[in-house]
Amino acid sequence: MEKFVFFGGKGGVGKTTVASAYGVKCAEAGLRTLVVSTDPAHSTSDVFDQAFTDDPEPVEGRDGLWAMEIDPDEEVEDHLQEIRRTMADQVSAAIVNEIDRQIELAHRTPGAYEAALFDRFVAVMRDSDEYDRIVFDTSPTGGTLRLLALPDFLGEWIGRLIDKRAGSIDLFEKAAIGDREARKRARDDPIIARLRERKERFEFAAETLREQAAFFLVMNPDELSIRETERAIGTLREYGLTVRGLVVNRLTPEPDPDEAGRGARYLRERCATERERLAAIRGTFSPPVVATIETRVEEVRGDLVDEVAAELDIEVVPEVRA
């Protein structure tokens, strides 16, 4: 199994439960494991009955397991403040106020959330030497797919920006300062240096996601979840990412044979419908079903997390690379 394992899916299907349970499974196998929540509706704290921050903290009562919850709003603010500081060092004081205004507008634009979260996401992957396995509990499908699309989309876009900036220096500055000085200016240009740093970060992320990451989708046995899972598999394939397996969560427990009455009839009909859908999932989707998990009466926490972990047919042994 790769070092980085992602659990995604439609909102409300139980990604946090499954990701946390897999983290427990890895830690029980002796792997130093970090569970990272990138979902704005953090539930990791509820699963382990412990408050977490955006720094890794040991999970109480779980040897070898750490958890953290990334705050998207805080990441957006930190991201934009870093941009503000960088730009203020590279432009004249006369336009600093205009930059501040543009940055405030950028705070509210589509994509600010994904860009900020992506930086933190990459930082976690880069600073992961002390862990054997990192498990990502991702945001609902749409946000996750936009996040995973950033390395290819923005990496290519930044490459074009670098070319345009270098061309600008060549065309407009060498006439005034001389050809040799223009080439030196291009090498030392802080904007080009910053863009190259960003491009390298995206290239690192793209390579890591394709070569060191495994993706699992969590779904429920209902039509909306099935359709969204099908779309997600196709989109991830377009990004060159393969879904390793499917976790079908919240299956209805079947009543005992001697149970009768309206409630028992409802449960049997519900179970029959879900069995048909589960058979369709197994026969239609290319990724295998690696777990079928029944709905619990109570919220999954404490010992129930261990029960779910035991039901996950997902390997934990780290991949050995030549």
C-alpha cells in the first residue's frame, strides 16, 4: 500500500468514519499513522472524542496514531497574507494599497479555498518523514476533485506565466540596460523565482499523487451516491488517478427471521433493494468493493471504530520500492 491514502465521496456518506477506522487499522499494525481531515465539516474529533487542531496531535488511547484537522478559512487567510507579504517586497509602495484591495477581492473568489488548502496539503506530504502512513479524510467529492486537478491545471498555467515574464524582461528591459544585464535580471527576477517555486510544488504534488497515493471512494447504497461515485471515478481517471476500491457504507441490518410487523417488513424490503444495488455496484464498477459496512445504532466512536476497522479489506503493509 502507498504511503498516502485518500478517502473521498459524496458529503455525508461516512468518509470520516472510514478514514479514521483505516487509520486505527494501520496503527494497530504497527505503522506510525497520521489522519488528516481536509473536510470543512470536521468529524474526526467526534470519532475519537478528542479536540484536534491543524497540527498533528497524538490520539488518546491509540498508540502510533496522530490526527489533525485543517481549518480551510484559516488556511485561506494565511495564504493571502503570504501573497501580500511577497508582493509588497517586490513592487513599489505606490501600488501596495491596490494590491491589498485586489487580495481582499481574491479572498472571495472561487478557487481561493482550493489554492490555500492545496498549499497545506502539499506541506503535509512533504513533511511526512516521521510517519509510515498518512490518511486523508477529504472534503465532499466536488471540492476534492477541484483540489486534485490543481497540479496539472495550475502547473501548466504557471509555466506560461514564467515564459511571459521572461519574455517581458527580454523585450522591454534589455533595450534600456543592455542584453547581458537583461539576462542577469531574468535569472535574479524575484517574480520568476516565486513562480518557479510554485511550479516545483505543483510538480511534486502531481508526481506524489500518481506514484505514492491510493484513492478509495466511500458510498452509500442509494442512487445519488452511486451516480456521484461513477462520475468521480471517471474524473479521477482523467487526471491519471486510479480508484483502488469502493467502501459501501450504511447498509441496513437485516431483521431476525422470527421478527414480524411493519418495521420488520420495511427492513426486509430495504435490505432487498440494497442487495440489488450492491450487486449492481459489484458488476458495473471496475474498482472492487473492499468493504460493506452496516449502519450502527449509535454514532461510530470508541470500540465501534475498531469494529469498522476490522471490516475494511484494505491492506496496510507499506509498499516496498526497489
